Amino acid sequence: MNHPYFKRNRKILVMAHRGEQSEAPENTMPAFQAAVDLGVDVIETDIHGTADGQILAYHDDSVERTTDRQGYLREMTLKEVQELDAGYQWSPDGVDNHPYRGLGLTIPTLQELFEAFPKMRFNIDIKQREPSIVKPFADLIRKHNMADTVLVGSFYPDVLAAFRREIPEVVTAASERETRRFYILSKLYLEQLDRPRGRAFQVPEYSGSINVVTKRFVEAAHRKRMEVHVWTVNELDEMERLIALGVDGIFTDYASRLIQLLDGNG
């Protein structure tokens, strides 16, 4: 799509959802490193701010689902966050087997990610509701010269609008409202009436009973020079169907499966 972020060596972008979760706990450095070692195109993560203004690479606003404690990130300092065991809950087989417990895994900051993987592309979803995170996030992107290697989205339209104003040189995903409008127009073959913001529609394969990712939707998006990235796809048959439809990227917890499929070893 004439932007360096969207360059790809495979048929589609392989987008590692919170790292390679088959190998290590989500949103930890081992999971991100495993994804990079596999050869993924994009690392996906979410961000939240701490009480002292640090930006964390983490999905939830609270920590009990993946760590050994409870609490909200926005009420913790970075020092308090770093005392959490980010590998406490993860199990490779879903039973009482926790190989990363007690190994000192922490929730990484976004700065740590940028410093560890300066050549990687990142898909970053702003999960914090308050727009106060936008300015320090934009400053971090500029500090690390990541403007061409970051794509940003958010489910909060005011946060996304603030980000677009703050750092317009960074490509963004369409908002939920923008995507819904385009989807309806494409169903009516009226997509020419729309001028989508952003450079990608990032959507689930299905929304309830509605099949979002159809040949019609993908073709309409491409006519408007928009990419279609689909989340979160872990089964091979779904991957194959989406590739056949011509999507541009797939978010997956199991990047190894998608890479094997694309490289002809699946």
C-alpha cells in the first residue's frame, strides 16, 4: 500500500498476537523474542499507563489474569508492576504445569520492546481509556524513530483521534465506527462514497453471527487502498480461508502454524 509498514515477503503479514503464546506467557519478553525468532512480520501488543506515567506492553487493565497478584495498572507505579510475576498463570498445556513461575518475568515497558527489537514492526492498540497516554506514546515513537514501523489502533474514538492529531505521520487502523460504516457501504456496493481514515481495517472474522471478512469486503477495502487484517485466528482451516480471500494480515497466538502454512510446510 505504498508505505514501508505494509511491505511483506510472504503472501500476508504474520502478526504475532501478544507474542508467540505457544512458547511463553503473553506480553512477556520471551514470548516476543520467540515470535521474532520465528520470523514474524509484526509484533502485536496493547498499551496501558502506570500511575507514574510509564507505558506498559500489556492487554488487560488489571493484572490478576496473568500474574500472581491483583490490581489495576493505572494505580500501580512501574516499580510495583515490576514486582509482579508475569509468568505465574501461563501453562503450555492448560493444566497444573507452570514452567515460567518464579523466573523473574515482568510486564515489559514499551520502551523495552522498542529497544530490544528496533528493526521490528509493531501493531499497537491503545487500551487505556484516558487520552493522557497519547503524548508520551507519540514521544516514545519519535525518540526511537519508529514512525514508519508502527501501526496504531484503539477502540476509543477520542483516543484514536487524539493520536492522529498528535503524530499524523504514523499510520493508524480505522476506528470501530469507521469500519462499521465502510462495511455497510461495501455490502451495498457504495464504498466509493466513503473516505476511510487510517490505512487498515482490523476486524474479527465474525462479529456475532455476521461474517465480516468476505470477498466483497476485502475487494472493497483494496479499492480504497486499505489493508484488511484479521484477529485472532489460530486454526489452520480459518487461516487457509482468509488467505484465499486475499486478506493482508492475520493476527494469531500461534505464528508458527501460520508461517508453516505460508512457507509450504503446513
